[in-house]
Amino acid sequence: MSKIALIGASGNAGSKILAELVARGHAVTAIARDTSKIAALSGVRPLSVDANDGKALAEALKGHDIVISAVHFLASDAETLIGAVKSAGVKRYVVVGGAGSLEAAPGLRVVDTPEFPEIYKGEALKGAAFLELLKAEKGLNWTLLSPSALFFDGPRTGKFRLGEDGLLVAADGNSSISFADFAIALVDEIEAPKHVRRRFTVGY
């Protein structure tokens, strides 16, 4: 059992990650601005902290084995999050990434393809910048897990593929992963790390 701090525990991905962690017996400090949205689960300590308040966040993260970040990139600041994890003295940092920074083809990011929706471009570009900051980070054992293009509220099947930097596309041409199956892949990585200081992806 690990003592884990989950930032963004009330969101779509965060809530499924929280449920997966609890099901596997981990103790979780569930951090969100509004803790009323956090499910009342055994082994969970809800904590209201603004992820943009670096000092308060660092204090909340102290004493944990692992920090998971599941907050939207446009609603947070990468340097503040990374700085808080380091200030807290936590070495293992796992980030919920985005699909935009994955490669649609060698050397071509998904976010740079003509068909990428303009409405999601700001979030995708900020997520890509977050990944570059992590790559330059020397003090953390980080991992970033990117979902597939369609990240949706679907069933927990336990059947998926893992990849590295390329967008995973199924035989039917779709690129997708449910929040619940994404959570399995992320917690698997926490329990048996295989992508330390690397990004990887999950999809059907």
C-alpha cells in the first residue's frame, strides 16, 4: 500500500483514478477545490486545496509516497505543480496527460494536424509544454500517461493496449480509451513502474 496524493480527485479522470486506487487498497489524500464532489470512500481523506497555490499545495503533499496530477492544463500551472511536488520532498510524480502531444505520424504531433479541433488546441498545447518541462526535470521520477484521442466515460473492461509516443488507433479507425480503463493503466504503472522519466499512452 502506498500513501498517494491525488490532485484533481473530483474530475472525470480523477474520480476514476481515485476509485481504482481505493479498490487496490491504497491510502489517498483526495485534493480538489470543492471536496463535496469527492466520493466518500474508505481510505480516502478529502482535502480542499487550490492547485494554483503552490505553498499550500506543497504543504498538503508532504509525507506522501506518490503524487498524481489529474487537473486540466488550462486551469493549472505546470511550474507551480512541479515546484510543489519538489518542495514537498516527494520523488514520484505521475501526470494525466493529453492526446495532443502524441504523434499522429513520425515528427507530427496530433495537435498540429489540420483536423485537430480548434476548441481543444489551447489545452493540448499547454499539455505538450507540461511534457517538455517534465523532460527537462532532473529532480523527479516522473511519468506522464496520455489518453487516446477520445477520452470518455465508458466501461471498465481491463482490455487495452499500451504505446509510447504514437497515437494508438484501433482496427476500426477509432482512437479511444475510457476513464476507467485509463485509471487501470495508470495505477498499474504506480504499482509496477515501467515508464519512469517517460511518457506512454493507452488505448483500445
